[in-house]
Amino acid sequence: MIAVAARDASRAREGRGAAATSNESELLRALDTAMARLRAQDRDVLLLRFYGNKSVAEVAAELEISIDAAKKRFARSLDALRQAL
């Protein structure tokens, strides 16, 4: 999930203390848990947008939905993730 990519990026950084690593680990666990609580279609749009680094138009094409539907799904999914955190 997103947390895996964030964890990999975190490990690539140099000069980080143990406390920072611990805080990042807690954050990544919380993010993984929150993502797991989302509906599959909400999780998919967030993964495509953030982890896949796709534009809204590319997300729409991948999910075979209109751009307006992708924008609405993205906004709804992001709100659901925020509430889960």
C-alpha cells in the first residue's frame, strides 16, 4: 500500500534518529489501518492517485469512469481517509 512506498522512502533518508523512525512507523501503521478500512473503490482511487502518481484523467481512464466521477470519488475517498485517521 501507500505505507510501503513511504517506508521505503523513509529508509532511504540519511541522518534520521530512532525517535523519528519510531514516529514514522506509527504513522505508517495508522495509515495502513485507515486504508484497510476504506471501501475497495475508495482505496483504489487513492492508490492510483498518490502511489501510482497518476493524474485525475489517468485515474478516470484506468477505472473506466468519467473525469467528473473520478474527481468526486477522489474527494470522497480522501475525506473518508481523513476521518479514519
